[in-house]
Amino acid sequence: MDDYKYKELTGGIIGAAMRVHTQLGVGFPEVVYQRCLAIELRESGLAFEREVQLPLFYRGEQVGSRRVDFLVEKTVLVELKAVSEITSLHHAQILNYLHAYKLEVALLLNFGEHRLAFKRFINSPR
């Protein structure tokens, strides 16, 4: 799977996250990593919004909203964690966000492990 949608963009985001993890290591709260990633994304020239409130819809009606950590280039949802282990609940959260917000691609980045852990998600029809 060498050729996938938004490969260059997601690669740039992951590279920025790796730079943050290399500098800070583990042990900080998620918000610290979020602030540092914002600096790296800005330095990389990527357009992004941080802590974006996106509306949630059910059967075509807005039923609320949810904050996401980053929306990069209005295309890729980025969710950060600073936990010792990513679980299936974290995966479900990302997949639900993709479906609810009608986005195609998301990244889950975990700064809580000794190496940056990341996973790419693609929205597939339910």
C-alpha cells in the first residue's frame, strides 16, 4: 500500500510529531504535545486548526458537537493521546469521528510510548 490518499500530507504530520517526540520524550500531558505539534506544523507550512468544534449529525440533524485536536489542511483529522497504550476504544473513537464528520483520513498519534506510535485511519462506508 505505497500509494494512498493524502500520503504526503499525513507523512508531513507524522514527521512533525516525530520531531516533537524526539525533543520531549514521554511523560508530559497531552496538551503540551498538542502545543508543540502546533509549532512544528506551523514551521512545516501546513495549514491547521487546533481544538476544532465540529458538529455531530444523526439522521441529518445536528445533535451536538465534539472537539478534535487538529484538522490539518481541512482534510486530515489528527487526534493526540499521551497514554501508555492505545486501545480498541481509541480506534473506535477515530472511526466514529471520521464517519460523523464525513472526513476521509485521520491520524491517531500517541506520545505516551517510548517511540511515537501512530496509526492512519480511512473512512469506509458503514
